[in-house]
Amino acid sequence: MSHELETWQRTLNYIQQENVYLKNRLADLIKNGMDDELLEQVEYFQNQFLNKDAVIVLLRRDIAAEIQLDGTLVEEKNIKKHDKLSEDMEMMEMEFSRVKFDFNNYLSQRK
């Protein structure tokens, strides 16, 4: 169980680093000036990236709380919490991959 929690922490670290990189690329994009279409897309992606930051904070909190349980996962309520956290992590990975793909696709179409 602790191995899975450590893996989730590493995954969140990776996602957070990638999210920072994407936000920096977004900042570089707007340095060249903006039109109305670009403004709309920048706002969309900025909101997506900020949303991912917020979710990362919540998932880190949940992982830390589960680490504090330290071996008491045999209780049914704690197993349910762990299963929910597992689903949340899977959802985060899928959503972040989608946002990253969409942003990279948008950048490639602008060239």
C-alpha cells in the first residue's frame, strides 16, 4: 500500500512540473501580442492549468491523510477512501493528459 502512495506522490510531482512547463509555454505565447481568438484560448488553458494545480493540492492532502492512517486500511471506510483516491488519481492523470494534448495540439496548429 505504501508503494502505491509513493507512486502517486511521484506522479503528482511529475504532473506539477509538467503543468509549470505548460504555463511557461502559455506565457511565451502571449508575449507576442494577442488577438481575440488567442485571448479566449489563453483564458481556457490558463483555467485548465490552474484547475490542475488545485486538484494536485487536494490529492496531496488526501495522500498525506492516508499515509497517516498507516496500516489501518483494513477498516471498510478506509478501504473506500483508498479506492476513491485511486479513482481520483486515475481521473487526474487522464484529464491532465487530455489538457496537455489539447494545448500541444493548439500550439502546433498556430505555427
